[in-house]
Amino acid sequence: MKPLSKLSIGFIYGLMLTLIAVGLSGQPARGLGPWNADQDGQREPLQLTYFANMGVLVSSGNQKVLIDALFDRPNEAYHAPSPETLEKMMKGEAPFDGVDLLLVTHNHPDHFDARLVARYLEAFPDSVLLAPADAAAELRTAATNWARIESRFIPLDLKVGEKERRDPNRIPVTAFRTLHSGDRESPMNVMYLFELNGWRVFHEGDSPGKTDEYRDFGLGSALVDLALVHFWFPLEPNCARFLYEVLKPDHIALMHLPIRLESDAPGKIDQVREYYKDIFLMLPGMPSKTFQKENISGKASFSAGAILSDRESFFGQAPPGLQPVKFVPEILTSEKHPHGQLTFSPDGKSVFWAAMLQDGPEQTIYCSTFNGKTLSRPEVAPFAAASGNGGPAFSADSKRLFFSAELPPSGDSPGRPTAICYVDKSGSGWGKPTPIGSTIDTLMTKGQVSIARSGNIYFSGRVLTENTPGIYICRYSDGKYLSPEKLSGPLTSVALLVDPWVDPDEKFMLLSCPPLEGPPMLTDIGISYRQADGTWSKPAGIGGAVNTPAYERFPSLSRDGKYLFFIRSFGEGFVSDQAHFYWVEVSKKTFRSG
């Protein structure tokens, strides 16, 4: 796929003018969730069956979604589903057996027929319908047994610019209200983003193609496998840029083509095909398209478990895609400068991190709890001192939380000792922090902590007589913690190594390190592997989507390995009000060398 340069955009714009000149109008006339895997760790294929206009069946495994397909009286400029196909739908014959979800984008006769939809719901009691609220009255009138279908009809009463998340029949769906094409308030138009077995599908209904509106919805912040859009999207400059630079779907299906343009449009689409990974025009009667299985057992080479998200909401946040997005900035970074990894409690109800106050250098550990909808305002963690604490991390078995701490002065010692501490939680709350004796000293500062399944503690450290920070290990042996030792091997050839997050089995480690090229004035996220001799490899970068000309530090993975969290700062220094937590979906594109 070639880059879409300014020249390319100009070419597309010129092509659009040509299309308008021959009658290929940029606007059609009016009216007219967990993924399943097989034994080889592969996703079920995604299948797309096209009928007419924007009507499709999308299926994967045993999950099926029927969109804008139940109608038989379209505008004369467009096709309707063939009588034979429509009969199969209404009888539930393969491939229309076991449809979980009906989606209707808007109440126009070439997208929705209330008679057919009502009959369908009455015949198939396991199917659920999502449709704009302005279709409710017509559906109620058309139903012969409204009580039989009412509980399975979810009306979407949204204002323009609003979105709503639903999970009918365990299929995660986000609905977005737009104007109808032609900038009309009526009928209500709803776009959908839904998920089947790990595949993410976008359908834009009959939207007016306003790309600013798409961006405001957050489209483009999450991976899209298949986009179902109007035929003119890749031919209109703004929509072409949206497809190429923002949404970036792997596959693009072009639909809603007027009958009079069926002979002309394929050649026009061919002229822009090279700019997209996979783009194709759908015409009635075409065979179904199948998007083949993608091996996800090795999505991230360092961890077979770090694969695609099941797309469930995470602390009330819609999951990101392969482009990092801010994680709850209005809570986590509204008043304090973040300065440590995010660590999540095993019950999924709390998040801990270290931060500094904006009006002073003091650092401590903060906590925010989740009530099922939102995170609470941050408070100092119950076990933390007012200052001098940082780097919180749960043990691999989730029974303890470890952190670094400054301890009260001891005896006649001129310096203030530091240590790695741990704290346990019981039914009555958090206990008293316990310093690990072998780590108590006045010789070094101690920062971010990470705990392996073996009990070994990894942490950032800086010996006071040295200027270069490094990563240390405090080994756990025979029920005791040994004295810290600096990691050895090729890893040590890189200056400025901090913020370790170690794989529970100690096969790899994420860390903060200098960029691969240029002087070590900023920090990037890198990955290091433990070698056969027990030493650690030189860090490799993890990809441009994460590492930028800004500062990136404090990496960590969610407990299920699906999301990478880190801090990005655009300030002159790392600690600033321009520092925010970000998260991104883990995949090959996230963790690649370079």
C-alpha cells in the first residue's frame, strides 16, 4: 500500500470532479465483544454476504449480524434483495440461520421495512434488534404480536453527536448518531462499530461523510478490520483521507451504488485501489467474501498470551486500537504529574500509581477505585506516606503490593535510607508496610518496582556516587530476599535504563531507555529478553506508534496481556502537566523491532 501523498489526494480530488461530471454523484439520493479460537490459536474467519444497498450479513463462527437487509420496496434507483434471498432470510435457512443481531441504520425503505422486521422478530425469538428510536412507532404498528418482540427491540434515542455502547446477545456494539446524508435530521442515522470473535466491523449507514464528526466520535482510535461504507468514500478527498489516515481498516467494502453507475464505478475504484490494503466494490449477486484466519497465537513474539482484546470495557473505557490513546486523563492526571506505572488490583476495582504534586517535588502513591461506571478522584493510598513513596506493583500472585520508599532517618546516619517495602491487604484493609531488610541502605535511590512469579524483585536504582541509573534485581531464595545486584549482559551497554516491567516468567522485560538513534536526551519504551546465560539482551524498540519524539516511560502490561500502558510527556522535561497515561492494544504492530 503506497503512502497517500498530497499528490495522491489531489489526484483523488480530480477524479472526484470527473465522477461528478459523468454523474457519479458524491451523495446517494434520499430514501433510496470474547474472541473464539480454534485449536491452533487462530481466529474464526469473518464472512461478508452482500444483498443490496447497505444490506449485509456479517458472520464469524456461530455469531451472525444482519444489517439493513430486510426490505423489498426500495427507491427505484437501487436494488432490493432478490425474492429468493429474502425468502431464505424470512425462513431462517442457511446462511441466515441463528442470526443473533439485527442492526438498522435508519428508517428508509431501502434499509428498513417494518413489516418484514416485525415478522422476522416474531419468527425468531433469539434475535435482538437495535434501531433508531424513530422507527419504533412504525415497528409497533406492523407487529402482529408486539408483546412477543418488545423486549428484544432496543431503540437508540440519541442526539446528533452522541454515542452509546450496548452488548446485545454478547456482541459489543457502539452506536453513533449522525445526520442523514444531505445533512438532514430525519430520519435518524446511526452508524455502528461492533465485534464478532475478535473482528471489529464498522458500518456507516447513510451518513453525510463529515470526517470531523467521525474523529469527534473517536473513530480511528481502535483497530477496524472491515469498514462498510458508501462507494464514494475513497473518491471524495476528505473521506479518502479519513479512510487512509484515521480509520485504516484492513478491508473496505464499498456499497450503496445506484443501478445506473454499476458499469462505470468499477473502473473508477480501480484507479484508487493501490492506495489501500484491500478495497472492493460490492454488487448484488456477488459471492460472499471470506477474510481468512489470522494466527494470533504469536501476535506478540515475547508472549503467547499477549493477543487480541476481547474488547470488553476496561474501567469504563472503550478499548483502544493500535494507536495509543489517553487513559482516563480527567482522573489520573488532572491535578498531579504521573511518575510511575499503573498497577491494577486483582479484583479489578482499584488502580495505583505514583505521582508528584504540581506545586512541589513530593512523590507518593495514589489510588482510584472503580464503581462500575467511573473511577473516583485520586486519593493517597491508605498505606502510603505523604511523600517519598513510588513505583507500586502487585506480586504475580496478587497477594502483596510492593513499592519503593524513603524511610525515617536511623540513628546517626547522615543520609535518609531507602528500601523496597511490601504491604498486605486483609478483610479489614491494608496492613502496615514492611521494609525488605536486604534493600535498606543510604547508598542508592530506588524507583519503579516489578515482581516476577519467582518472587524476584526488579527495580530502578541509582547509586548516589554514580550518575547513571540502572536496573537491579533482588533475588528471592529459600524464603529470603538477597542483596540487590545490577543486571548484567548486553543490556548494560545502554545508558539510562529505568522503569522495569518484568514478564511474570522473566522471559522478557519492558523498560524505559534512550531512543535507538540519537543522543540519550529523551526516553522510549524498549524490550529486553533474558538470554540462555541469564543475562539480558540489548533493548529493542517496540514501534513508532508508541515511541515518538516525546518522552515515553513507565511501561506495563494489563494482567491479561492485552494492553500496554505507559506515560507520554510533551513537556520540556518528563515531569510536567503535559504528561499523561496512554494505552494501546498489544499486537505485532505494537511490539515490533524499530
